[in-house]
Amino acid sequence: MNTSTLLSVDDVSMHFGGLRALDGVTLEVRPQQVVGLIGPNGSGKSTLINVLSRIYEPTGGMVRLGGRDMAGIPVSAVPSLGITRTFQNVRLFPTMTVRDNLRMGTTSATRSGFLSAGLKLPSARREEAQIQTQVEEIAQLLGLETQLDRVAGDLPYGLQKLTELGRALVSSPMLILLDEPVAGMNPSEKQALVAALKRVRAARSVAFLLVEHDMVFVMSLCEYLYVLNFGKLIAQGLPEAVRAHPGVIEAYLGGGHAAH
Ligand SMILES: Nc1ncnc2c1ncn2[C@@H]1O[C@H](COP(=O)(O)OP(=O)(O)O)[C@@H](O)[C@H]1O
Ligand SMILES: [Mg+2]
């Protein structure tokens, strides 16, 4: 493992009964790098995100964050270790405001205990002020500053996705896992998300593992790409080289794949 590796995935497999959703996957993400993971539907992309966020315990292999083996770490502890995520289908609290949804992203590391908060101790008030500042800065960065008091469920889809990204950002993670962020977006929503992600990259030291089916979107953001097909990595490299790879063209355009 390279010493500058943030996330290392080493020979990871995830089997569901006889189905090998992931089959010996090895990849790495360096600090502040934007890495894309692409592949046809059913190739194992979401499964990898679920393994990395500890929803699934992998059948084999090892995942390390900053050199530390993640085996046995509970799902609830993952954000405080520095990994947050968004979901393929937007998951917000629809009746809550954008502001409160963003606040939900703060981890126990940034939140005071209930007792000190309830007693309005100075430490709790300081933290509260910090959280508010952080939420407002993130909203500004994502262009959500005028939406903070709106109910999340009332927002157009593109803004809901940005709110979800904001929630993943407020704890200042080292790595954000994005599962098909542009799925279901129209072209202008896609453009807005690309622009927001570029602003985030410029302003924050955070790495992204961007899982996507949409090759054009991935090409516009990623520094390095991995390609999954039927649970196995079939190619990796710089985006231009990967796009021209015959196996990748075959996986995307060739037959043999039931489109979901
Ligand atoms: N919890 C699960 N139980 C059984 N099979 C699963 C489960 N999750 C995913 N799969 C299967 O694993 C394969 C990879 O799925 P997934 O990771 O969702 O693909 P992708 O995100 O690339 O479209 C698919 O065949 C899917 O049906
Ligand atoms: Mg998926």
C-alpha cells in the first residue's frame, strides 16, 4: 500500500449466496483525489459503496482507511472516521428543512452530548455556533443558501440531491462516496452538480469515490477511473485511456447485459 493512500480496497469480494457481486476488487483513493468507479447496471458499484460504508461485511479481502483495517467497525461509527456518502435514491428527511437535514450530517465528534446541550453549557453553545457556521458555509458553497428554511421534500430533485451532498459534507469528511449522483437528473441539474462538485474540490480537502453509470459525467470530474463488470475490475487508468479501452466499450455497448 502506498503511504499516501487514504482508502485501500484489497482483493475485496462480496458474495450473496452463489452470486459474486464483487470478485477480488482492488483499488485505492488518495487524499483529495476524485476517483470514478464506472460499470454497467448490476456490475457491483452500489455493493462496493455498501461495503465501504460498512453496511455489508465483505466475504473476503480487506478495506483500510488511513492504513486502519475497517473490519468490525459498526456502520454508525463510519462518519466519525471520515467517510460519508450519498445514496442512489435520495434519502432526506422530507418534512424537515434543508438546514435541519444538513445538521443531521454532523457527527458525534462535532455534537455535544445531550446533557451539556440541554444545560446550555458554554461548550455546547460554542459547538452550536460552529455547527451553524459550518451549515451556512456548506449551503453557500452548494448554492443552497436561499433554500435553508425550505422543507426538503418540496424542493426540485436537483436541489434535494445537492442537500444530500451538503449533509455528507458538513462533518468535514476525508472521503465522500457518491452513488450515481446524476441518476434521474436533467441536463441542467447535472451541470449544476458538476459545478458544485468543482467548487467543493477547490474549497475543501476532501476525496471522492464517484460511482456512476453516466460516462460523460465521470469524464468531466475524475482524475482516475476504475471499471467494474460482473463484479470484477476490467480496466483502470486515466479517463481518456479508459474510454478507449476495448473491454470498456464492449461492456458498455456490447451485448450480454440485461439493462436494469
Ligand atoms: N443484498 C443483496 N442480496 C442479493 N443480491 C444483491 C444484493 N445487493 C446487490 N445484489 C446483486 O449484486 C449485483 C450487483 O448489484 P449492485 O451493486 O447494486 O450493482 P450496480 O450498483 O453496479 O448497478 C446484482 O446482480 C444485484 O442483484
Ligand atoms: Mg447501483
